[in-house]
Amino acid sequence: MRRTALALAMVLSMMLAGCFGDGSETITNEATPSIFESYERIDAQSHEVERAFITVDLRTNETTNTTWAVFDASYGGNCCEHYLATDIDGQILNIGGEYPVFSTDRGHLWDTYIPPALPDQQCRTFVPTNPGQEGLGEGSIVQATNGDIISMSWFPYVGGDLKLDKFYAILYDASESEWKWCYNRITEPFYDRSWQVEVIGPISSSIGDGEWASIVVSNFWHQTQNAGGQISVDGLNYYPFQFPGRDGGDPPIELDLDFTDADLPEYWDVNKPHKEMRAFPLPSGGLIFPSYYNNGNAAYMDTNLEWNELEVQFPSEYCQIDRTGTIHCVVNSGTSFTHYMSTDGAQTWANHTYTLDNTASQIEEWEFQANGELDLFILNVRYQSTDGPDVDTVYHVRGYSEDMTPDTLTYIGQGDLDSTSGAGNDIRFDFASLAILNDGGVVVAYHDSTDPDPLFAVELELPA
């Protein structure tokens, strides 16, 4: 009853006319065809756990139930989060916990890569998790634009009396179809969840050469002290680096950011880092940190792994380039979000503002992703409601190149749990995470009272 009442309140508040429903059936509006008329199940095989989530057709105000497969922390998560990604082959990747967990068939079968113990000379000393401390690790993962999968896992305070943070670099080498790993010791006493991004190569630098470079930054240091992170040109051996000062000082450079005619490969729809990385790869080489300097200019790491000031003003520090060369940036202000989009290399911007349900009192977590091949933009928002619990939502914008307004809104889960990010809280949901499969299905993290730990869901029904 509580779930139904909450869903009705949320849906009703968005309605412009007087038709509404509880999600048990589609409420028709004869003036405009419902998007639900074209929905079909994309995955014919049933999952062990499937749940129905209320979905609203925002253009007709009709509601229905859509089916999603649901997975708990044993599928790559931990007590507080999932770190989700996909690759161009439709593989689901998760490294919310210690090791990469992956599924090639939309979540029916899963496998885990656990680094085996190796002789010292093959990399560095293997340091297993201390007994009784399993489940404390957490990492990041993304597919690079040559097919490799780069990831890093952080093990906090393990290794006997030393109690040192430990980093495992975990790499899938596409050229050899093989997983590899390397233990990297770092000096910071507290690293926290890592964010990770590819630097587009070819790289020629003082630490070596490679097809790409991988940057890993600490969630803790990145947000509080701007203290740099770790960088690698082989995805295995990492070295410390520092960010430049925010005041700048060097003459700004100019770069052509228009890639709409570049015919980018499909990797550009899956290699988006988590938004908290606050950076995105550049197709012509290097990496951009939007809105980095105090004057609003961006920071640019070039293919020599050197810093430059880029004289471009982005609307936000949270941006992505998709396969079509379209630049997407998202700004959060209070309980509203604005999606900015540029198809001319950040010269001009179209925009659309999302005003959340009027029960939204503050934003807990959020994430976004665009897929140029599918012409699909997804915004995931977890907000605190005035009714008490947190509400998980997913907006779909199908055909963003023609119309930036969302066509559906799905309420993920029961919306009946109040959780807070950060150590020490009894009920934790530390960050939003989502990915898009190559068939258009969304993979998204959420949390409700059906499980003590955060869950994630895979969309099973899509418009034809």
C-alpha cells in the first residue's frame, strides 16, 4: 500500500491532465499514441529476480509497469555501491567490490576475474585480502578505445600489521584476450573509491609510451584537496602525478573540438568515465577537465601527459563526447538539472531543464550517459522526497538529436528507503552508477528496502 501511494503521488504531481494510474495497467490517452504500444521484451529468457517498476510516458501522462532484472551485491557490488559499465559487445561490467564481475548475456551468467598468485618477478608481490576483511575493496572500470578494459581495485588497510592501502591494477588486454594484474603500492593513507578515465593516445611521455594512458584519482583526495592521482601507460604499472594549480598562468591554447564528421568508432559510446572523474577523453588525443581553472577555462592533458590551459568555457565540469561527436554536459542546481548539448565543438549549446517531482527536497546522487549510435540520453537521479524516503528515477531521452525532452520516466525500486552516502552511516548508497547496453537497455544502481545493500537493475522491455 505504501509503495502504491508513493507512486501515485509522484505520478499525479507530474500530470497536466486528469488521467492517472497505479502502474497496474496502461491508462490510455487517445489523442497521442502511447510509447508503451511499441514496447517489447528484449530478453526472452527469464531472470531469477525480475521486478516491475512504474514508468510514465511523459508525452501522454500514461503509466504502466516495465520489467527489469534485479541483482544484489553478490554480483560485483559491496555494502554501499556498484560501479557499472558496459563494453561494445554488450557485456555488463561491475567492480563495486574487489574484482571485476562480468556478464556477456544481459545478466544470466556471470564470471569474476580474481587475480591469481604469481611469482614476484612477473609483477609485484601478491597481497591477498586479510581473512575477515573480504568485501571491503572497491574499484573502477572502463573500456578503452582500442578494446582493452582498464580497471583498478582498492583494498583498504590490509596486509597484516602494515595496514597500508593497496591498489591492484587489473587489465583485460584485448590483443591477447587475457586478463592481467599488478599490485601497486601507494603512499596516501586513505585513497577511497577510485575514478578512472582513458587518455587518448598514442602516448609518448617521460613514464613511457603506449596506445593510451589510464588515470586513476581518489574520490577522497580528488574532491577535497585536488592532490593528483595515479597514471599508467600500460594499465598495470602506475605512477603518481599532480594536477596543475587552479590559477593557471601559462598562455591558453586552442583546440578544435568539433568531431561531428569524424566517424568515431563505437567505443565512444561506452568509454565514459563516472561523472565524478570530472573529465572526458578527446578523440584527437589527450583528456579534458572542463571548467577546471578559476577563470572557467578547461585543463587539457596532452599525449605527452603534460598539462595545458584550454581556452574553452564548458557549461559544467560534468561532460561527455559520444560517438556522433556531440558534447553533452549536465548542471545540477537545487532540485533541477539542465542538459546542455553542442554539435559544433562547444561553440554553441542547446539545452533542456529537468524539473523534478514536487516532492523532491534535495538531490542525493545522480549520473548521466549518452549513446550516439542509439540517439539515447539517460539521466539517473536519486533524490530525497518530502515524504521521507529516497526515490530512484531514470529519464530516457530517445532521439535527443531531434528533441532533448525526455519521453519516459521510470521509478526504480520501491522508493521506501532513506540512505546517505559516507562512512559511518547505517544505510549507505554512496554514488549513482549507470551504463547503456548496445541494444539500448539501461543498467542502473538503486537501493530500496528489499535488500540491505544497494542493488542494480537491467532493463528488459524497450520500444521496438
